[in-house]
Amino acid sequence: MTIGNFRPATVLIDETAILHNIQHEVARLKKQTQLFAVVKADAYGHCMLRVARVAKAAGATGFCVAILDEALGLRKADYSEPVLVLGIVPSQYAAIAAAQRISLPVSSTEWLEQALPVLEAQPELPPLRIHLALDTGMGRIGFTEDQALKTAVAFVEAHPKQFVIEGVFTHFATADAPDDTYFKQQVDKFNHLVNLLPSRPRYVHVSNSATSLWHAACNGNMIRYGVAIYGLNPSGDAIPTTPFPLEPALSLESELTYCKQVHAGDGISYGVTYRVKGDEFIGTVPIGYADGWLRRLQGFHVLVDGQYCEIVGRICMDQFMIRLPKAYPAGTKVVLVGQSGDQEITLLDVAKYSKTIHYEIACNLTPRLKRQSVNPVD
């Protein structure tokens, strides 16, 4: 997708906020516990390579991604730290991962059997580093039965030139919920399955951001620190307090490209879902749903000159309209996420209006919106 470098619409990334959010969490960890920065989905829309650089400076010792291509992107950018892919990678690409020292999750012996000939075809490669995924209640990927896990471990031990068990992990479904009943059930199942292993691998990890923030006793010796890097509370506001203040890293700003006065009865945007009741000033903002500013945000607001201005009419693919308190010239700043004067709009505010989570809002901001660092970290 083409980046809109010549359009007044910018995602601003506060690198100092990212540094703060990681450093404070690193300071809370036990001495032997490592922090892997989760930079999947272009670092939740914050730019993977930018965040990786700051995360490393803040004390992250490895990275987690969702797909092999993201891991290869880190390697291409000369990051030599451990990289773990969190999603299942087709077995035919096992040799690529082995060659690049990229760790992959394994959920079945069948995957290992399929990957074996791929790795045997290139005997010069180092063993593929694998993390045994344990499904303790997320229902996504991982071993669930004792015997299936034992069989996979035996297969790996029978092929030491092709595989090495580097880690074992699970993912909690309710670590961000006030009720920890289900969470405790998952902890018990994880401990049971891990105890079946003949020895503990290098990394034993269960903690995403929510787990590390609110259930640190479960951390193991590595955490997968994700959404909190970006200053976002993993629970939304279900658990409003965190061990230290999280500083939001992302803001979204634009400008008015046009302002006009309209009159009673005039319609605004597709379908004329908004009709002007009297003389009003309407401003146009050059962002739309193709940029990830969701169509259902009609009726929400932005900030202009420290004032809330309602989004009127349907959001278009590339533009939307707002009702202004007075005429403003083209070029006037419009804040979609962030602060203006004494007022602030957060990603959580946008998410609540959209009936979703702030993770989704951040990830939906498309590459067409240019990214720019503020408060850069060397």
C-alpha cells in the first residue's frame, strides 16, 4: 500500500513512552526472567522495526511475532536476538526457520513428521528450535493430552540433528479478567503437562502482558510482553489499575482540508444520514475507512482547538466530515487520537464507541497513514 507522505494525516509514535513501558516492566521481573517484545502485526500498528529498536534499548532480549515473514523481517534488519513465531508455520518452511535461527511452535507429532524430511534434505542446517505449545484452555493451538505430548517429545529426542526443544508455553484466555477462576484452571493444567517433560527447556513461558502485570508469580523465566509496550491496558478498563502507569505511545493527527458553512436541510455524505438543522460550519478531514478509521465511527468525535467536534454523516473511504463550532482555516490541526488543549481521546475511547477493543483500532490503522516518531530514543 502506498504511504500518504503528501497528505496531512500522521500516526505519531512516542518512543519515550515505549521505553518507559518496557523499562518499568523489566525492573519488576525476577533476575533470571527475560522479556521478549511482541512486535507482531507491525508492532500493533506502531511500526515493527521502530519498536524493536526501542525495545532492545529498553532491555528486551528477544522478540515474538505472529508469522514467519515478520521474523524474517527482523533478521533482514540485522536483529540477531532470539525470535519466536507464535503461530503455526507450515512444515515445508521449517528449513527457512532453522537457517535463520527462528524458533517455531509445535502442536503435534504430525507436524514434526512432516518437517523431518525438509530438514534432513539440508543436513548442514542447525537443529530447528521449537517451543512446545500447550493448550490449557485457550482452544487455539497446542497439545492437550498427556500421551500426545510424550509422543512428540520422544520423536524430537529421536532426531536431535533436526530438532531441539528450546521452550514450552501456553496462553491464558482470561488473564485480563477480574475473575481468576478459569485462569487458575489453566495454570494447573500447564503445570501438569510441563511435569511430563523429561527436563525443562531453556524457556518456560506463559505470560502475556496481562499475566505479567497481574499474575507475575506465573511468569516462568520469560514473558511475552505485548500490548502493554504500547501503553494500552490489556483489560481495557476491566482492571483499571496497573503496577505502574502505562504511557500511550500512539496518537493520530490530521488537518482540515476544507471548511464551509452549510444551511438547514443540507445533507452530509453518502446516504444523507445527517441533515443540517441550521447554519453550521462543516470541516473535511482527509482520513477514511481505507486508513482504518472505521465507518461505524459516525457520531463519534475528534478534537479541534481543544474542543470536541462530532463526526457527521457517513465516513467515506478517504475523508470524513465534522461539525465545527466556528469557521477554521484549512490546515487547522485535527486530533483523532491524542490530546488537544485540556481534552484527550484515547484508543480505548475509540474502541468503546466502535464496540471493540483498542488492540483492533491500533492494528486497523493502515500503512497508508505515514508513521513518525516523536521523542526519539537513540
